[in-house]
Amino acid sequence: MTTGATVTLQPPTPRPSVAGVILIGIWAVVLLGLILALASSVSGDRLDRYGWLIVRGFFTTIRLVAASLIVGAAISVPVAAGRLSRNRVAGVLAYAYSYFFRGTPLIAQTFLIYYGAGQFALELRGIGLWWFFRDAYNCAILAFALNTAAYQSEILSGAIRAVPAGQREAAHALGLHAFPILWRIVLPQALIIALRPYGNEVVLMIKASAIASIITVLDLMGQTRYVFSQTYDISFYLWAAVFYLVLVEALRRASNALERRITRHLARAK
């Protein structure tokens, strides 16, 4: 009597294709070129004269995006409630708001608020709001907040709809009221669903914030444009791109860490 050993066949190790190797080589050359261009632009004189401007613009961009997202999140809650409401008037108003701000370019919205406010300077002075609208930074925050609120409201309302209705019915059967059901059952699950879309929206806002430079806000792109006008050195735009990339990458890592944190109970269950 013979006994046979079980043999496990390992799949062959895939080999990189020629096209893949060529593409990797091309990207490596491009990356090396960018690094050399950035390194060649670094000099003590330029850093002393313009480095702090780029850094200041970087932090201005962070403040601009953070303020816009916070204000937009506050606006998105009632808009999302309107999108979920059975009241026809509230639903139509919320849909119209979302439709307009998601369907028109952000740059047009920014121009309408900043330059449009100047057409009503007398009226705004009369009601004491001209101090706000005469500042390009405030107008940029308002335009970005209204825009991101439309997207955030759709993300939030869609995530709430994605929570199975059976869980609400079970909670009602247990005698829970509407607010505890929303706060303890629906929202925790909805936030898990909405986390990645929220992260994508923040990334889009970071990149779209460069529009603020067009209305004289000296954010990262605004300062870069000013420095370029003084030096005609295109490498400063490369440095700006690196700053944006660092900001987006930091956000991506923070979003992934937060997702692992709030879904750790699901990982344990698996």
C-alpha cells in the first residue's frame, strides 16, 4: 500500500511586460527631471526673498479650505434634511440648491459673489454687510462653502438612504424615538459609508481652492503667481504642485487611518 503526499502547485510568478517596464522607465525619467528642476531652483537668495511667501500661501490655502469645509458642513445638514424630507416644498428647495451649485462651475460662482457684491455695495452698506463682501478672502470662503455644501448634502443624504430600512423598523419596534434612532443607529453607519466620498470632496476642494487666486486671494497659487511674475522661473509652479501633493497625500493617509479606526469592529467580526 502506498501513500501519496499532497502536492500544492504554486501559480507561476507573473513577469512584467515590456510595455510596463518602458512606462515605468518613462515615469522614472520624468520624476528625475522634476527633482533636478526643483533642486536647481533652490538657492539661498531665492529662499530668503520668496520662500516665506510660498509657505505663507500654503497655510492660507489650509485655512481657506478648512473654513470652507466647516461652513459647508453646517449648511449641508439642513440641505440634506430637505433632500430626505417628505415635505414637497423643502424637497424642491433643497434639490434646486444642490442642482445649481453642482451644475455650475465653481469659478462662475466665485465671480458672481465677489464681483456681483460690488454691484450692490450701497445696499450692502445699508444693512452692514459690505465689510464682509469687500474682502476677497471672505467671498472665496462663502463661494467654496456654498459649493461644497451641495456636494456634502448629497453625500450625507445618499449615505443615510443606504442604511437598510429594516434597522429603522426594528428600532421603532423596540420603542425608540426618531432622534435616538438617527443618532445611535443610522448616522454611525451612514458616516462609514460617506467617509470615502467626503475624503474625495476634501481633495477636490483643495485643488479647486486655486481659483481663489483669480480674485486676488494670496493663497498658495496666488503667491506662486506673484513670485513667478517677479522671477519668471517656472520651477516655482513645480514647488506649488509639490505643496498641493503633500497636502493631498496627508489627507489621504488621515482618511485611511480614520476609516480603519471607525471600522475596526467590522474587521474583528471578519
